[in-house]
Amino acid sequence: MPCKPDLQDLMDGDGLPSLTNSQFHVPNPYAPGQSTIWDSAAALQDAAGAAFSLPHRDGSPSTTTIDPVPGVDTIDVMTKDMRALVKKIQDLRHLGIEDSKIALPKICVVGDQSTGKSSLIEGMSEINVPRSAGTCTRCPMEINLSESDQPWKCEVTLSYSYTYSTKGGLGKITKANKLGPWYETAESQDVPFLTLHSKNQVQDAIKRAQLAILNPHKDPAEFLASSSLNIDDATAPVKFSPNVVRLDISAPHFPNLAFYDLPGVISQAEHDEEAYLVTLVENLVKHYVAQKNCIVLLTLPMTDDATNSSAARIVREIKATDRTLGVLTKPDRVEDIAQWADLLTGHKFHLGHGYYVVRNNPNPNVEHRQARMEEAQFFSTEPWTTALAPFQLRLGTFNLQNALSQLLIDQIKDCLPDVEKKIREKALRIHDELRELPEPVNQNTFYVLCTKLQDLKSAISACLEGGSKDMPMLKLWNRIAQDFASAIQRTRPDLRLLTEQEDFRNDDEPDCEIMEINESKQSPKRKLTPQEDAGAASTKNVAVDYTEHFQRFTKPERTFDLEEIRSINEDCSSGPTAHLHPKAVERVHGFSVCHWERPMRTFVDVTFKQVKKAIMAQVKSVLVAHQETELYRQVSDITLQFLQKMKDNVHSEAGQLYTLETTQFVANDRDALQKWGSTYYNDFKKARKEKKVIALYRSRGVQLPSDRAKYEKAIEAIDFGCDPFMNELKLMAAAHAHYKVASSRFIDNICMIIHSKLFSECKENLFKAIEKGIGIWEVDASSRCLELMADDPERLQRRAFLLKDQEKLETALQWLGSTVTYNDPSDEDVEMSHTQEGHIKPAEDD
């Protein structure tokens, strides 16, 4: 064969001729040894009506310039160095691991009906598909080509992933169910249909397989050649199906290539009642091509206007143009070449992988080799060798096959790591779910059950004893107890230290002279709070709460005034008196503690909720694998009943304690009472004098100094004489002292009740109640244990399904764990290595 001119100097980054020079030699791959002098500007002016340039194509595959040699099938040359990698994807797909999250790389052929799609499939796979009237593609057809040292063979398989039902309405298509009467199954099923050893049998086999798919309620065996069915007279109750006919074709020198032939997009149905089929087919096509790992092969006949293509509209709507390769068919019937030149250059209807042009013989009886020779002859004529000479590397089935091969390899290289990652993620999800669905216990049930109960006993004890970050219940309860104590202290009644008469606006004045203070730099006057302004003794929060349970108890429950305290003392003394009556102190104390019941009930309720939550969490954790058994239900019920009984006991004893505190005035710790009484009296006396001074200064329009030392000196300098409410201050101080002692005692005793009647009871007696309640010590213990641990049939079925899925994923990871070496035409040898471990286990952090 004569040497061909080197095109590298004429190529741009796309593998297309550079147009920097107006004239150059273009080699003719269909006429070896010959070339044509081509004037770019003039020829393209004639072709498209205006001069234009060839833009860069993002993602466009490089195409090798190899002449098809007569006598050698071009399919043999394709992707020889990448077969193992593509074969791995085919194996993964047949394993059935694909789902909504795991999408394997694929090529999908889409187009409107009668766009030359069938001829394209024949040219790529060397088989003949049905072309007679009414035998268009009615379901997806998966075609897998693979190399083998055995003679040509084709295995036909029916892959069922959907069931057919008209219960929801035949033509009802919704967002939830986009395929109308077809409903996706939980698990796909592959049914072997036929094994062929001659290419001449393929066309009839596809007819029969498609009829079997379109008769979802019949046995596929009825459509085999061995049956009495006359296939030409056979009918189908459904027009389209999402279930798949799969062809696994192997032969010597075959590549490993796989693609899907999808039903042609239709614009209208034959009958009005079948109008839903238009949407059904469109949704089916979208389901495939919307996947990010899908390379879309869009067929456009050069006999029609490209703007009328429904398939092209779908590709644009789902934003898949960047991963789409356009195939222009029927070039022998084109009338106006201009619009197609605009497509080839990317000036119109730009696709990420550009366009290729193929010419196939419409006669299905023509052999593949003859059709390729005719195609080569066709593209060796004008305008393909003249006006369209720059596109020679995008003409013909052979160049298309090369491009698809490279695109598929690139797609696999890009997505395979992510596929492996998602397989591992799904494997871990299944692993976690299987932990909750253990193997059913058929032997030694008594031993297994007793072991579980002992584990539960230990878990409950550890939970109630605390001491571990994994068991934080007791730590949280201690904080709740502190908040309860704070609530009791915050709600202690307060005292309003000034009477309404003590406003100093009359002529009554203390024995002192008020001097106005002139300070060169005075700080802003401190604004009094409403309580201070009213003359009440301020009550500061004891502590910031750890929890939110006592937010209702943040301020004094009531505020006494001095006249009210005087009145109480007089009532207990049968008239005015200068002494404190013990009954008065007792009565004020009674008023002060009567509100304790509400925070006490809150404390008990919150404690119970925490204990219930912690213990039930242990029940679930220990018996997580048996949640649908009678054992889990009975243990849960017994535990809840026991806890409710303990809660009632705690409320009862806490109520009795509250009654004692509010009805019995007992205080034997005289030292503490004396100490706190003196402290509170001094605090009241000092605070009352300060507020009287503030009121006095305010009434005279004079401001107290901002300096603390001067401020205190000014307070001390004023003498109001003998305080008429001294006894009332002493009475309130005594009541506060009793509150201090009684509240500490009350808080401690409530906590003791909770410890003894709830925590200790749960540790010591809950397990005994469970053992007695489930009846494992009855006469027929073995039968009782089997009854308790019998699992739900649906869970057993779910477990079997997950185990099968787990086995698939382990196999997939083992396959991915092998090392795949392939040769990329544009790179050095590349080795893809993955983790050898195929077993399911939690992934480690990088």
C-alpha cells in the first residue's frame, strides 16, 4: 500500500484539519495513496453558504487514521487494549449491582422512530435486527460484545426489573410512577431464553424475545422456536416495556463493547387510548440517558430537519448534550448539505462529542462486510472528499466505533473509583442492616436467650451506675438535680424594703445635711431595676441552669412587704407587740415553701423520662437483632410497666415529704438558724438603709457619688434613727433562715427517694421482673424460648434478600480488587489497581 501523507501538521487539537492555510492536501482514507488539494474557504463557502471555521470540541475523542483493509472486519481493530476493562464493567452489570446510587458507565442509542437506528445497531454489532413493519424496538435491548477463542455465539437473556399491573389505571403516569402500569421490583431477575450459534438466527430470536417481554403474564418458553406458536401471528397485550432483552455476543477478535438500544421516541400514538405511551417511552429514555455515567448516541437522519427531533429535545432538557455524540444517518438521501456542515462544525446544535456520519445499507440481507465496503465507497465520492474533506475522520462506522471505544474507556477510567466507593458504601449499609437481622435461632435457644438477658442486666446496671462517657445518664441526672436545687433557691420569697409612705417628699428629714457632690468626671448614673426602684431586696440567681427543665422557676414566688409582715405578727400575738411571735415565723415560712410541689413534680417527671430513655435504649441495644420477636415486645412492656410503678412510688413518697415540710415546722439545727438569721438580718438592715438613702437623695434631686468609697461614706453619713420596722426585718430574716435549712433538707431527701425508690429498684429488681414476666423458668422452657425468639417472616425474607445482595457486592469488590492493565492510545501503559480485599467491613479513614 502506498505511504499516506502525514496529517499531524494539519491537525488541530480535535484531530481535525487546521484551517490556518487556505489550501492543503487532504488524504483520502477510502482511496489509499491519493490526496485532494482542498481550498477550505471556497469549498465550505459552497457547502454552507458562508465561510466558517472549525471550533474546538470539548471532550471530543481522538480518532486513529487506520484504513479499512478489504477482507478484514473493522470490528476486530477496535479497543483491543481495553477489553479487560470494559469486560469488568459488563460483568458488574450482569451481576446486578446497579441501583439509583450505583450507575455503571454505558452507551445508550437514542433517536426518533425511523431514524436509521436499527441500521446503526447492525453496523456496530454485525447482527441483523427486525425491521419489518410493526417490529420496531418495543423494549430496551442491551448488546454486549466480547472476545472469545470459541466460535461466534449469542446468548439471549430476558431481564425483568418491572412488573405489569393495571390496578392503578392503564394510562395513569405520575411523578411517583413515571412508567404508567410498570412498577419496579425490589430485585431484578434474569431468565435465559436462547443460545444461538449462527448470525442468521439473531433476527428471529430478537422477535421472539421481544414478544416474551411484551407478554408479561405468560411463560417465556411459549415463545421459543420449539413451541407451536406462529410468531408472525402472535400478539402482545402491551406496546412497550421497560424490561430488557439482553444479547451477549462473543466471537474471536471481537471487542468488549456494550450499548443499549432504546425504543424510538414517538410523537403520537396509533389510538387515542394509547396516548400515554408517548410519555411512557419518553420517560423510559430519560431514565437511561439522565444517568451521569451514560454516553448518549443520538441518531439524526439527514433526510429530516434536525430541529424536529424529539430525541434531541429530550437530550437538551435533561442537560446531557455535553456527553452526547451525534450520529447522522442516511447521508445518501441528503438534499441540502449546508445545515449538516453547520452541525459537523459545531455552529449549530452543539454536542459535547461532536457528530459522526454513517451510511448503512437498508437491505438487511446484505452482509456486514459488504455494507462496510459500500460505505467506504460512498464516502470516497463528492462532496465527502471535497467540500467535506475535513470531516473524513468522522465518516463511517469504523471511525464511529473507534470513537465510542475511546469514549467508553475514558468514562470507565473517570467513574470506576467512584463506583467502587459507592459499592463499598452500599455494602456497609447492608452490613449495618444485617446486624439488626441476625440468623434465626433454631438451636440452643435457652442458652442464647439467657445470654441476652444477662447482657441486658449488665447494661442496665452500668447505665445506672455511671462512670463512663458511654453511659452519661447519671451525669445528666446530677445536673438536673442541681437545677432543681437552684429553682428552689430562686423561688424563695422576697421582701420589699420600703413602704409607700417612705418617699421623703414631706417635711420629715433625717438628722444630717445632704451635700451636693460636684465631680469633674462622673460616670453615667446607674439605672435601677424595677425591683430596686420599688424597694425590694434583690434575689440573685444561684447558678446558671445546666438544662432547660426549670425555666418556669426563675424568680421569687412572692414578695412580702413590711406592713404585711407586721400584720402577720400582730395576728399571731392578738394585737400590737414589740416582740416576734414564733407562730408568725412559722406562718411566713409556710407561705414561703408552699410552692415547692411544682418544681418537685417537675424534678421527678424529668428524672423518670431520663431513666426510661436510658434503660429502653439498653433494651434496644442488647436486643437490636430481635426487635420483631415476642421477646423484645414482652421485655419492653415489662420494663415500661416496672418503671411506671417505680415512678408512682417516687411521686407518692415525694408527696408525703412535701406535706411534712409544709405542715410541720421542725428546725432542730439552732446553730444554723442563728447563723443564717443574723446574716439575713444584717443584709436586710443594710439594704433597707441604702434604699432609703437613695430615695432621700432622689427626692431632693441630688445624685449619689459614683465612686464606691464615697458612695458608701455618703450612705453611712445619714442617720435615720431607730427603724420602726426592725422587728419585721428580724421576722423575715428568721423565715429566710428556716427556708435555707428546710430547702437543703428537702432537696437532699427528694434525691434520696429517687436513689432508693428508682435507681436502686431498677438495678436490683428490674431484671427479676423481666425473668418472671417472660416465663423462661416454666416447665417447658425450650418451647417457651422458641416462641419468644421466633422472628417475623418478612424480616427473614428481608435478611435473605440482603445476604444475596451482600454476596453480589463482595463479588464485585473482589473483581474490582484485581489489577487491570490497559494501553491508552494517547498515554503510556496505565495500571489501575484497587484494594484486594473484597469482604464487607467498615471503611477506614484516609
